[in-house]
Amino acid sequence: MRRTIHLITLAVLIGLFVGSTVSFAYETDFHGYLESRAIGRDTNGVQYGFMDHMFGVQWIQELQLDLEVRPSYEQGQPLVRFEKAFFRYRGAYDAIFDTSNQYNEVRDEANSRFEPGKRQLRWDQDLRECFADLVAENKYGDKRANLRLGKQIVMWGESDGFNLMNIVNPSDYYNKAFFSNPEDLAAPLWMARFDGSLPGSGFVNSFNLQLLAIPEFRPATFGPYLAPYQLGAPYVDDTDGSWGGDNWEFGARVGATMASTNVYLHYFNGKQDGPAVDISTLADGYLTLSHPDSDSYGFSFNHFVGTGNFIFRGEGSFTTDKSFTDYEDPAGRGYTLHDFYQVLIAIDKSFSAPPIGTNSALSTSFQIYYSHVDGYSQDDMLRPAPEDTWRATLLLSTDYLHGSISPNIFVLYDSEDAWLISPGVTYSPDAKWYFTVSMATVWGDKDGHGDYNPYIGSSGEVALKVGYKW
């Protein structure tokens, strides 16, 4: 079914191009990159012996190709028009399976569509994006409607690394780890997306609206870098990822733009993409991964503060029926559903006084995050998740030699006594070649219950990357 949809979409887009060549010509942009990335992992935790038990977990060769096609109208741009089509292909080959015998026991084929087996992990081919934009606007250009149809990624919210309202596309950890672009960690979905904008009045410059209709659901996909290849017990997923029926998801976002402020309100109705592990079927020899329906409401904003020359941004969300582990669940499933609250505030600022050795500014980004699980009291054995979580992050970056050397360091503190420290440096002698060395280490109390505590005594990672982009 999915392959059929791919072919139909491609045929429609090609038909648009071929059928319109009489009235306008086409302009194209072709970009991409070829990259080799190797990741080594320290399996006993850096604070128990710094990088002394290293083994390779990835040696991936990745090719990405981007093609954008735009019409060039000979008689002037019509008010209702085909705006552009965009295609993105990504293919990867992981040579770690040919250079290490530690994965010999991994199944060649997974027992679930959404769990990668060895074949899927070794060879990954994906038409990540494939969409067309149709535009209608008035002659002044201040009233505009855009309909985007196809496979795409939608990024919501203002936070970096925290998905408060950035929940339209599920997480995809097939072959990505700590060092990834946020868009690379999103699984694209087939959808219809409508964007509209109207001129404002008074102190409001413009109003905008975004509507999403998504006919498919797919859960988060976990690879070997955040979880084992397979769960310890056989399992079934309560969704097959088919189209229509109960798998429809919907989203809406309204916003307003003022002189130095952007404000948005968000709503999303869909399924929880992370699995709720149902243990009630263990007597029959398997687990069930469920995906409860939920509603998420949120807001986000960013504001430029002239006095002090910094950006103040924030985000908040309220989600109904989010699952959390609870072995006292009266229904015997091993999880219960709760209202879930999250809020984040952040400040981004570039300091004019440069670090020693460079004329570039020191760019900083500081975030504070808080979450609360309503009606859930933590218990080490029965309800291990924290009821309240605080986190803070700090990102520092600058560059040397006119941007050819770019060091950065990212620090995260979790209230469960865990620290994630990730320094890195990229060398780019020109606008095409790049070489990156990165590290991610986790420190603290390995007996805590936060998301990062399990990695304190089990992993620290080093990544080496070389690539060429055009």
C-alpha cells in the first residue's frame, strides 16, 4: 500500500511538470551530501573508567539528495499557481555489521514493521520527503494560502531537544544518536498541510493559521543506539500503520506576528507515538505495545529584547492520557494514563566580547524545562518514573579562522542527578568539506529514575564524521 502511494504521488507530480511545460519553464535546485560517520561507545560509563571499554556501534555511509523544482512563469506569476515540488532521498549503509561480530545474534528480519532487523539497519533507503505546494494569494501578497500535499516533516515549538509540542512527526532512531539534527530524528508522514496568512491590525502585523490532516499513524522507531535491537520478550504492536480508520491524526496552529514577537497556540489530536508496554498478555507469551489516543494543547512564543540584545522564548503543553509505568494498574496492563504538563523558558544571546583567539561572538543558549505527571506518585518498584522533572541546558559555540573551525559544548542537567556533557568541533576548510569530532558523556547517580540515568553506567559515545556537501 505504501509503495503504491509513493508511485501515485510521484506520477501526479511528474504529470504537473510535464503537462505544464507549454506555459512555463522550470528552475531546479539540486543539493545533497555524502558522509561517513563512525560512533564508538564506552560500555561501562565514563565515570567508572573514562572511555576504557570502547567498541564500535556504527560505521555508516550516508547519501542524501535534495531536488527542488520551481516553475518560471513567462507572463508573470499568476495569483493561483503551482509553487514548487520537493524531493529528498536518503540512503545509508552501515558497515559495522561487516567489521564486528557482536551483532551476529540480531535477527535478519524484524518481527514487526516498526522494529528494525539487521537487514533494515545495514541498508536504509528512504524517500524522506516528497511534496508539492499549491499557492493562492491576492495581488498585494498580504493574503496568502498554501496547500502542501505529500510526505513531509512539520516542526512545531521553540524548544531545542525537548518535544513539548513538536509531536507531529514521531521520533526515528533507526541510525541516529546524540549528534543528530532534530529534523533527522523525525519520521516523515504523508499528510495534507494548509497554511494561511492575513494582514493584521493595530500592533499585530499578521495572523497565520496552519491545519494538518494525517491519514496514517506510525509509532516511534528505536534502533540500537537508544534501545536494544529487539525487546527481551516477543511482542505485538497494536497498530499496523495502515491508512484511515482510527489512525487519522489532526493538528491546528494559530499565530500572530508583532514587531519583535511571535506567538502561537497549538492543538494536536492523535496517538501516543512512544509505546505503552502492556504486560497483561505475558501469560500468553508476549507483550503488547499500545498507543493510547490523546489530545495535546500548547503555546509557544519568541520575543527579541532590544535592551540587552537577546531572544526570550518559551513553550508550554498539556497532554491528556499519556502512559506511565504503573505495576499497580488495576487493569493489569502495567501502565496508567495521566495528564502531563510541560513548560520551558529559554534565553539566546551572543556576547560581543569574543573568546580569546577569535573575532567572532560567543553564542549562548540557556533553557529551563519542567514537567509534571498528574495523579502519579513515584515508587522505586511500582511507579519508577519521576512525578516532577527539572532540567537545564546550556549551549556555547563560537568559531575561529573566519568560520572554518567551530567548537561547541552542550551541557544538560537532570534533577534526577544526571549530567550530559557533549563537546564537539567541526573543521570546514571551504563551504563543501567538513570534519567533525563529537563526544557525549553522562555522569551522576546511576540509581536515579530520569531518562538519562540508565546511560551513566552503560554508555558514553565518541563520533567521527567526514562529509562533502554540494
